[in-house]
Amino acid sequence: MDTQVAQGTIVTPNAGMNEPLPPPASLVGPLAWLRQNLFSSIGNTVLTILGLLLIYAILKPFLDWAIFSAVWSGPDGSVCRVEGTGACWPFVFAKFGQFMYGRFPDAERWRVNLTYALALAGVVPLMIPSVPGKMWNAVYVFIIFPIMAYWLLTGGIFGLPIVETQYWGGLLITLVVATVGITMSFPIGIILALGRRSKMPLVKWCSIAFIEFVRGVPLITILFMSSVMLPLFLEHGTNPDKLLRALIGVSLFAGAYMAETVRGGLQAIPRGQVEAAEALGLSYGKTMGLVVLPQALKHVIPNIVSEFIGLFKDTSLVLIIGLFDLLGIVQQNMQGDAKWFAPSTPMTGYVFAGLIFWVFCFGMSRYSQFMERKLNTSHR
Amino acid sequence: MKSIKIVGLAALVALGGATGALAQAKTLEAVKARGTLLCGVGPAAPGFSNPDDKGNWVGFDVDYCRALAVAIFNDPAKVTFKPLTSKERFTALQSGEVDLLSRTTTWTMSRDSSLGLTFAGTMFYDGQGFMVKKSLGVKAAKELNGASICLQTGTTTELNVSDFFRTNKITYKPVLFEKSDEVTAAYDSGRCDAITNDRSGLASDQVKLKAPADSVLLPDIISKEPLGPVVRQGDSQFFTVTKWVYFALLNAEELGVTSANADEMAKSTNPEIKRLLGTEGDFGKGIGIANDWALQIVKKVGNYAEIYDRNFGAKSPVQIARGANELWTKGGLQYAPPIR
């Protein structure tokens, strides 16, 4: 090794010459970047200035409202009713517990936090490709964790007091509905998509009927049916849990949409792939599981993530059946609690809720872009 | 509070409700066996029912349910509040998801007849009114000729205001919004001269304005909105209990029994007070509850005036004058039959 390096040094033509000069300041560095990207021509300069003015015009009043002239502390809405004040943050601070947990009893809120911690402990390593033991990790996330979360949140076991779902609310409901919807919709979608392409007529037509029926009605209708009409058809007094009804409704709805997304991916796989797999003697399950689905799903990652993000935001529709998700409980408090009434209270509540939704949706979007790059093994 | 949209649904619901109503006779027994009263309340009605900072339910409708819980269990905490939207409230009652509604529901004939419901009384006399800017100089609703009026679409509010202006042969320009918050914000920013809503709603809308003192409620009331607790038809025992809890609150106020002096009053020699507080007669037993039911209600929740003041009085954020809700002895409409 040493000799090779030494030899290399000798034959290098640049040996002994001056270090190359850095490129001129007009071509690199921040100034050059500005010039190249923002001020390369008169038109671009004008656009840049207009853009900056626009940003300033939007950002200044917003920052002024949200930070500089905002009210940061106070016992009730009277401090926010003063002329010229901005956002009413004490409203959010006073109601923060409710926004996060709904009416989950104070003494039991550690159970929700523990559930979040357990979820993170499973999901984070699962999402980082370099962490080993994916098999056991998946078993934990998809089998062990849901059981533990169910016990922790509802209680009634190991001496934990029962907390009925009617006391759940806020971000907890949003996350429960979104997580269950997302995890359930994926397998349902794959099964329905494969069913729709099946050669067995019964399976095929059942899948088509289900997908087309569910996609043909709005989510609100499904939730409304489950909440308002279903109880009338059941025996008096038997009321299946409202949250459970909503979860089933959301999962089936999202599943039908997911089925069409997955089918889009399946159709992109050339027939030759299936034929090759069959020629190797692979069974249907192996053909799909080892050859077709891994390729198909990779194609539709952006669409799948769009579905997930859409579903996450759709969770606020559960408000119409009297479940108070994050947005619902913010609205309930700003419309119902006269103690906090002030001109700026509604806007403050909406900005807060919007911020939380954005954090989650943006996180999902970024992760999906990371996965796309990771899985982009060929075809480019 | 009263959406036109629910009428169509109500027709559907009536089908199911008719069969459901037969199966449910012994609500009181069921409540006692369950150990908690299921009370349907409005999700966000300032002064009537809303969650406080800690998430506990407070309000006028909430206090009524607590009084009912005291009558049945002698414990104001043994009630579970179920927030119900105006669309799902009747189904929830008919299907047995709640034992009663105490959620700003207007007593109308169709609800008594086709929906299979029974109203236990008028806890709160409400009515549609107008709020205008003081600077407009309007003193009565009839002077609003040509005014632009902000209101919520799809409610009976819209219908009432159109009827009112047609009857009086004057014109107005409706400015419609989907949500009540938008109505208030539009009025506040000067998009219309007046807003119309139930007067209790206007009182809470006023608090949301930038300068509440610059607006004023007009004296006119253009519709009748009697609000009260609702139970299912066909269960006269539970209906009687809900009705008499309301009457007991009124009788206690009329006889001067308050949460502060209830124990003192129990020693009174006044026969009316003795019958109310259960030291004479078996009136409680007659409706399937304890004889000192009214005494406990007043001690633990208060009489009608105390409940009213707590939620709409001078110290509450939403202030509504008693007006029609005064006792009949003071010129109002609140009148309870005697306990005899």
C-alpha cells in the first residue's frame, strides 16, 4: 500500500505546483447564489422583489398578531378583549389538557402518555431502515402494541380504572382514529385490490361492489349512518361504542380508497413478472408477496401517503357524530365557554389546531420522500 | 338549535322511534340499576352547557340534570353527560343512548307528536331577537326597514325573520353564513347593520364583539322558543319525575328556600314548605324517589333563581336578564303547580 501511494505521489502531474486558486467570488458563495437564482435578469429581479414584498405583507401582520401584540397570560378572556391585542394564547394554555386528552380523567392521563411512549418505542426503530430486527419490531408494533394500548387506554385490567371512550377527546381521538384507520386500511386495501383482479367471479364482484359502494358515498354519510341510523335498527339499549362505530366506518372507507391506489400499482407491473414467477413454480401467495406487491407498492408510495395524510385530516369529520377530535374540542371550547369569549379566541384556536395538524402531516410527507429515495433501486 | 335539515331526518327517525318507544317503559328503574343518569346536552351552548377549563360540564341545562340526579341518587355527580349535536339528539333519545335531553331544544307540536317525545316543561323562555349597533339609533325591530341583517343559514331563524318582515311589509337584505361564529365576525366587521338569533344566543354573541357596549338588544321578540328537558313518550313515571324536579326548583324559589337556608327551612311550620321539603306527606315516594328529594336538590344544586344566577347572572360571562323567566309572582311566566 505504502509504495503505491508513494508511486502515485510521484506521478501526479500537479505535484509541486501551486494550490488551485478558489473560483472567483462572483461564481460561488451566498452572493453568487443570490445573483444566479434570484437576480439573474431584470424580470427575475422584479419577481424576487415582488415576492419578498408579498412575504413581508403576509408575515408581518401574522407575526404581529401571533407574537408581538399577542396576550400571553391571564385568568380569562377579559385580557383578550382589550382593544388592539392579538392572539389569545392563555385560552390555549388553560385548555391545553383538554385539547390533548379531552375529558380523560386527570389522574389517568399518564396512561395516554405511556401509550404514546410505547408507540414511539416501536415505530421509530421500525421506520429507520438500518435498525436490525425488523421482524420482531413489526410483531411488536402490529400485534403486541395494539393490545397493550387497548388495555392501557380503556383500562379494566391490572387494577386500572375503566375510562369509557366518551371521555376521550382532543389529539388522543385524532391519533386513535388516524392510526387505526391507516393501519387497517392498508391490509383491507391490498386484499380488496387483489380481490378485484382475481379470476374468481364471486371474490371479484364482491370486491368491486364493496369498493364502488363505499367510494360512492361521502365519509360523512358513513359516519352519520353508523351514529344516527344504526342505533335505530338495533335492539333498544344495545349501543355499540360510538368510537368503535366510527373506527370501523373510517377503516372501511379508507380501505376502499386504498384498494384503488394499490390496484393502480398492480396494473403497472408487466404481465411477464407474474408469468416468470409462475414459471418458477411459485404459489399465488408467493408470486404476489415476493414478486408483484413489492414492486407495485413502491410505485404508489406517494399516493398511499396522500391517502394517509387525507385520512389524518378527515378525522375531524368525526365531530358530526359527537366525538371531539382535536379540531372539534378546540371549536367546542371557543364556542361554548363564554369565560374565554373574545374577538381573537376563535382565530387563536384555529391557528393552534392547524399547527398541530401541519406538524403531523408534514412529518408523514417528509418520511414518504425519504422512503421513496430509499426504495428507488432501479428504473431511473 | 333548530335546523331545518333535521326535519327530513326526523321523518325517517319517527319510523324507528315508533317501534323503539314501545320497548322502553321503566326508565327510572333502568337509571337506578345503572347507577348513573345519562343526560344529553349541547356540545357548546354558552351558559346552557359547556366544558370549563378542567373539562367539567357547567351550565343551566347541566344543573338541571344534576338536580335530577340528586332526586334519584341524592348525588349530583351521578350523571353522565353526553354531548349531542342537534342532528343526532333525537335519535340518541329514541334509541336509549340517553335518558333525557336537556339541551336547548325548542318545544314544538311536531316534536310532541311525530317524533314521539314529551317535554317536561319550559325551563327557559327564549325567543328570537335582534342586536344592532347603538350608533344606528334604532329602537325597535320595525325601524329596521332596508337594513342588512346577518344570520345563520338553514335554521328556523331564517324563516322567522322572513315572516316578520313580510308581515310588517318592510324589506331587509339577508347576509347568510354557515356558522354562528361567522355571523358574529361579519357583524363585528360592519358587514351588516343587525344580527338576529335567539336572545340567549345574542347575549353570548355580544361578549365576542370587539366593543360589546356599542351594541344593544332590541326589545322585540319575534318568535317563541320554549326550551326544556325532553323525555321519551310512554314512560309516565320518569316523565313525572323530570317534570316535578323542574317544579320543585320553582317552588323552592317561590317559598324562599335556598341552598344556604334549606336545613333551617326544613324546620319551618309553613305547610307548603314542609310538603316541599318532605317533612310532611309522602310526595317523593309517590313518584318513586326519596321523600326529602327537594330538600337535597336545593341543598346540593340550588333553587331556580340560584341556578339562573350562576349561569346567566351578574357574575357569569353571559348575562341574560330574567325577563319572561321571572316567577309569576314577579311578572314572569315561570309558574309551578303546588305540591299537595
